[in-house]
Amino acid sequence: MGLRTSAINAFMRLWNAGPGPRGRRLFEAARFSRLDTDFWGGFGSADSEIRGSLRLLRNRSRKLCRDNPYAKQAKRTIQTNVIGPRGVQLRASAKKADGLQLDARRNKILEETFSLWCRADTCDVAGRLSFHGFEQMIAGALPESGEGVIRLVRQPFGNGKTPLALEIIESDQLDEMYSGISDRPGHRWRLGVELNEWNRPTRYAILTRHPGDSELGAQQSEAQRHIFLDAKDIILIFLPDRVGQTRGVPWFSTVALTANALAEYEKAHWTKKRVQASSLGWIQTPEGELSGDEVVNDQRLLNTEPGSWNYLGPGENAIPPDFGADDGQYDNVVRNLLRRFAAGMGCSYETLSRDFSQSNYSSSRLSVLEDRDHWRVIQSMIIQQFHQRVYEEWLDAAMISGVLPIDTFKDYWVRPERYTNPRWQARTWSWVDPSKELDAIKTARELLLESHGEQISDFSGEEFEAVMAQIAHENEIKDSLGLPLVIDQKANQSSIASGGGPQTPGNDSSSTSQQS
């Protein structure tokens, strides 16, 4: 028995023989044995674990997004499904004085004015990103950096008059190394965030320069190293994993090693295949190296071309390369590693790999629906932390500057909750099987399980009133042109099956017989 084993056994005897419940009853996962001595869990808080790992996790995650196609696809998938091509749409929900009906006039003004502010010229301090661009950047920062940092700058930019604009800050500039006692009584700095006694953020320590952006000849004093911004001017967007967590952790943290192992395995496989395809064989000779041979890096080379014949010298033998048989496990290894990668990212294997060769309709539909629930969770988090906060700040700024007509919104300062409770419509998805799902939607409405408005909102994201008004307008145009309001699909199908044409106002069997 070795010294290491003896020490482990002695520790186990002391641990299991201790007084009280600890020595008599333990969860199986809390016991130690010689087979799991390396399975130790940390005892630190969430922030203590983050402090020593955050910078390396961010750097590795960004490297994956630069070099690994699967990581790039995972980031692109999050941006596409969470934000989509149109972004999260504002649906103002101000009601009339009776509190029952929506105030269409005021809501239209709010939506149109906010949409004008969302342009890049007025929304971004740098004039590059529209509000939709900020949404995409935040969704992309979550897997890479674990958090998005937005600064609210209270002054107009571009041609706008609203004293509010946004600045996106890379999370590296929120100095996670800045910790300690604050100059404010009862406050403390933790990972670049000043917290009060209730762990509510009060200030943020922002580096004036990105720590990885060094300029030759530029000197910076300690006093110029940070700017301290009030919490009301910073929006820190992240999804916490533990209680008391102050900063976000990159979502790639659980899959970084898997992604790197997958990349290295593929590189080794391709290298082997490349060497096999490039190596024609070796020449064995009893004389050793001959004078006049081409020697490169102490190796004698014989250049060959496709379709050429080469004569061997006396005593030389050609030996074909033998790399051994292929184990045939490449596809299985890649597929299993990709499943592990997808599980860590919260999406299906098919979504991440774009490989639908081994899936059927039922499994694909199940995975798609589960993915969409995950995207909705992320959408809700971003809406609560970013969209709602920005909208409330914009309302105050627009009212102060007079961008919103004061006479129309004269009760805003008395009843702000009338205007600060909009509905944010995130992107939706089309049906997986339209025929089956349309039947299910119809049945749900007939059984009063869902309202027509809920179904319209889930499918297109539009308001019930707006859709009905649009349909009524289209029906007026159809009626003026003598077109049917609703096309009878069953009548068309039966007419086509019997050899007739589709049932339209100009192609009706009854009218044709009368004319003949």
C-alpha cells in the first residue's frame, strides 16, 4: 500500500467517524473514495470564483468565436433567434381615461416618436448602431462575455432633440479587479461594482481605456485610470447563476474545453488524412545516403508528379506507406462532442450542427419547441433589464425636452404608470407543420382555450385591433373591385378535381351555364 493511499484511507476514517450526523449519515455524492479523490468542489462565493476566472474565460470564449465554426454558429443562433431580423418591437399600451380601452392616438405617437429616436444618428453616441444594432450586440455579448454593459448618456446627438443616447462598453472595461472598501460608509467595491448594504449597485468603476488596447508613448496616471459612473447611468445585463452574483459569466465557459477538444480532434484527423494523401512511400537502400541526392532538413527527397515513373537505384526497394486501418469513429466522436456542446449552450444538436440526417419529424419538432422556450427566457431577460429601462429613461427625456407633446401627455408626471407599461413583442417563429398546427389553433379557439388576439400575437407579434383593422380595410378594397371577401378553398378543390377551373367571380359554373 502506497503512502498516498494510506493518507487517503486515514482521512476517510477520520471523516466518517466524526461525531454527530456527519459521521453517520451522508449523501452518496458527499462521500469520498479512492476513485473520486480529484472530485473536489469549491467553497467560495459566486464572486470569489468569478474574480480569478473571468478574464481568461472571456479571452477563450472570444477565441472560440473567432476560430471555431461551431462557436460562431452558436453565437449567431442566439442572435438570430433571440433578436431576429426586426428586433423587439415596442407596443405602447396606454389606455383611455376609463382604463379599459387602448388609447390608439397616444400609443401611435409614442411608437412613432420612439422609432425615430432608435435610428443610429440619435440613438448611438458614435452614430453607428441603431437600437436594433444594440440588441444584436447585447445578445452576442452574452455567450462571449457573459454580460452586456450599456451607458446612458443624457444629451442629444445627431439631429435628435431627446437628451438621451446609448454607449455600448465592452465588459473588459468594467474593472473586475477593482475591489475593496469604498469611500462611502456602508459601501464596498466588488468586481468593479460598488454595492450598498443591500447589495444594490450604486456606482461602477469603468476603465478609461480598454486594458488590451495599448498605445505606444501614451502614459496614464492612476487618477486617470478609472471613471466612476452612478448606477443610474449604467445598465449591466446578465443572467445570474448563483445568489449574490455581481458579474456575468460567459456562456461558453461550460463548453470551451469541449469546443477546443473537438477542434483539436478534427485538426489531428485532417492532418492524418492529409499526410496519407500526400505520402507516396519510402525508398529503402542498403547503401544509406547517396551522393548527389537532394537533401532537405537531413531528409532525402524524391519529387514525383502525377502519372510519372521513377527508376530506383541498385538495391533500392519502394515501401508503400502503411498508416493502419481507419477506426471509422470520426463521425461518432464529432457527433457526440457536438451534442455535448449543444447541451451546454441550451440548444439542440440539429440547430448547432445543421445536421438533420439522423432526425425525423417528431424529434426535430420536439427539439425546435424546446429551443424556442429557451430563446423566450433570454428574450424576457433582455426585455426586463434593457428595453424597459431604456424606454422609461427615454420617456422622461422626451417629456423634459418637449419631443412628446406636453398637452397630449400632460398627466405623465402625475400618472407615469399609464405610459410606462408597454408590451414588448419579441420575434416569433413560423409553424413547424402548418396544416396540423392550424387545426390545433382552430380547435383551441373553439374550445375557448386561447383567444384570437393571443394567437395573432404569438404568430406575427401584431395587435389584434391592428390586424382586424387591416383586414377590414382590405375587405373594403376587395368589395369595391367585386372580389370575394373569402376564397372557398374546398369549393376550389372540388371544382379542380371535377375538371373545372378554380371558383372565382369570373369563372363560376352556374354563371357559365346560364350564359350558354
